[in-house]
Amino acid sequence: MADPTRPPKNFHHTVPDGDERERLVCRDCGFIAYENPRIIAGAVVEHDGKILLCKRAIYPQKGKWTIPAGFLEMGEGPDEGAVREAYEEATAHIEIRDLLAIYSVRHISQVHMMYRATLNAPDFAPGFESLEVGLFAWEDIPWDDLAFPSVHWVLAHYREAMGKSGFAPFTNPV
């Protein structure tokens, strides 16, 4: 089995002509295999003043709470990815309202695009990536058991944007 941490046999890391960064380049034909950040799409989903959270059934952060979010699929728009992730993680049918935030998580080369959304119907259940799902009043959110810093950020930005429209998306907190 091939080692995924090693480049394919005919590829090596070098700085291509006209570039300033080291890239993975084919020794035979010069093809450059660009490595780019991964995009995460998700949504803060609200229903009757409560927020939909999912307890992760997968690593990283298995057993911690998060909003429905995950990697964008090829050929998928970020809003479509957020809708799909809500269904995969909570079997929830949601309607996207607007873009809430765009975060750069540089140390893991990710860009997070987070939306505000509403739950179309109050029926939901854990999907295959969740142990539990639930609607939480603001004061009942399990703050100490949230999976990632970006979940804290997006919930705080959601609270700040309540009742507002037409705002520029939030970005990483200082």
C-alpha cells in the first residue's frame, strides 16, 4: 500500500519556474499538483429561538458538540454543502438565510464558510456522523464541550448578528 505522506514516484517538491513556492511537480512532464486550502461549509440552524447542535460521532473531537458543518464536495457550492451537512449530521432539512462568516484557519489550511439557516421542520435525528442532536436555548449551549474554536466564533457572531441583515460577513476574531 502506498504511503499517503510521500509523493508519487515521479513527483518531487521543487520551486517551478516563475513561481516562488515549493510545489509537487512531475519529473516527467512538469505537471504541477497544486495543494490548496480545504473549504468547510456549515450553518447555525435556528428553530423557535434555539440552535441545532450535533454531538460528533467521529474524530477529531468525537463526543463534543458542533454546528452541522463539514468539507465541501467537488462541484458543490458552499450553501449546498451547508444544506447537505445539516442533513448528513442531523437529518435536518434547512433553508439558508445568508452568509454569516468566513474564517481562515491557516494552521490546518482551511477556509470556513458559515451561514445562518432555519430548520424547515422540527423533525431531525442523529445522522451517521452524530451521536446526538438537539435544539439548545442560548443559556443551555454546552460551551465547555464545543468541538472547535470556530464553533465558539460562529455562535458569538450569530448572537451579534441577531435581528440584523445586510451586514458584511464576520471574519476571524482578533
